[in-house]
Amino acid sequence: MKRNASIGKKRVVELSDKNKVNKITGLKPCPFCGGDAAVKIKTFDIFNVGYLIKCEKCGARTRVIPGSGTYVAIDKAKKLWNSRKADRT
């Protein structure tokens, strides 16, 4: 019985960690699996690129935010990734 209690406590810690922001990337963990997220570049052609945030563990991702090498597009993608339903209500 003690074994199940410790597993339950560990799960609570993992769930509460999903809202912590990584200080280096500025990204929250994946809302689905808790994995690390990273900024990815989507290239359409030589002049058109977009940015998205993708979970390294389960592959969940945001939509592509168009922007030709601008930090504005990266910031929009980060804000989209970091928004949670609980934050909006």
C-alpha cells in the first residue's frame, strides 16, 4: 500500500511542474506529456519561413507562425505554446 501512495505523490509533483517555465527557452513543458518543448523552423521556400513550438517527447505542436527571421514571430509562437485554458478563464 505504501508503494501506491508514493506513486500518487510523484504524479502530483509531475502535474504541478507542467506550469513551470524553462528559464533558458521561456517555454512551459508540454501540456499533454510534460516533455520539453523547442522552437522549430518551417521553411516554405528561400524567402518564406515560419516558426512553431514542438514537444520533443510526444510531438505535440503549435500552428506555424509566419515570419522571416523575426523575433516577433518567435515570441508569438512562444505565447501560443505557453497559453493554457486555465490561464484564459
